[in-house]
Amino acid sequence: HWVQLEGHITDEAIRALKVGITLKDGPTLPAKARRIAPPAIAERDPPIDPKRHPLTSWLELTISEGRNRQVRRMTAHVGFPTLRLIRAAIGPWQLGDLAPGEWRKETLHAPRPDNAKQPRAVPKKAKPKNAKPKSALPKGSDTNKARAAKAAPKRSAKSRGPKK
């Protein structure tokens, strides 16, 4: 994430983000954090008011969790509220030179440069060779009869007592 913060972030605050901090919903995992120059991106609409926020700084923050509003809560916790938040990458996919609103089609196994990380395909769980889906069992099969025999007997309306 590229994060524009209110104020000039301190080295101490960056260290706290790198170690991990404790939010209301528990501790965060350590993050990668470093100061960056303002990225070459389109102006925010509406723009950030320089009278209300005369000092700002930019941070590149890489997290490995995805909690609700996590980046905003982390920066506020260390004393530097987020003014602007841009997700610059998701895993191996990066914005690169895409303009706002521009998109490109990606596939999971698209060729990547040798130095880029390849996303891993998640293998499907193997089914046992003799496994049959439950729907393949006939309604009166032995397994259904055994299950019905173990079930508690149904009580009649009389044995339940009067309605309240």
C-alpha cells in the first residue's frame, strides 16, 4: 500500500509498524514499512486541503493480513492518520504504469520476469478412489436406515403437554 499520512512520520513509528502493534482486535503481524517520495499518481479528487493538513508524508506499507481497515487503524495507532490509501500491489500483481480507471487482463499463470514471484496454484484435494457422493446412495440404503434407527424417537403432541 502507498499511504499518505498526516504529518511527517517518525522513525519510531516506522519501527513500531515493522514489529507489529496491538489493535483492539489483537496484535498485527510485522509489516514492511518505509518512507517513500510522493508517487507519480493522479491527484486525489477532492484534493487534500493543504490548510487543514499542511504537513504530509508518504509510506509504503506491506501487510500480510487483511483485517478490516487495518492499514488505516495501524497508522492512526502510531499517531499518523491516513489521508490517502492506494493498494499498489496484491501479491505478485502491481499497478505499474496503469492510469486511474485503466485495467488489464491477467491470468494466474501469465509469464512473469525471472525475478518476479510466481503465484502458486492451489492443488485440489484428492478424493479417495472408491468414494461415492452422498446423493448416489439410494434413499432406503443401509446407511440411512442405521442413521434413522439411532435417532431419538419422535414425541407425539399429547406427550409434549399443553400449549402455552
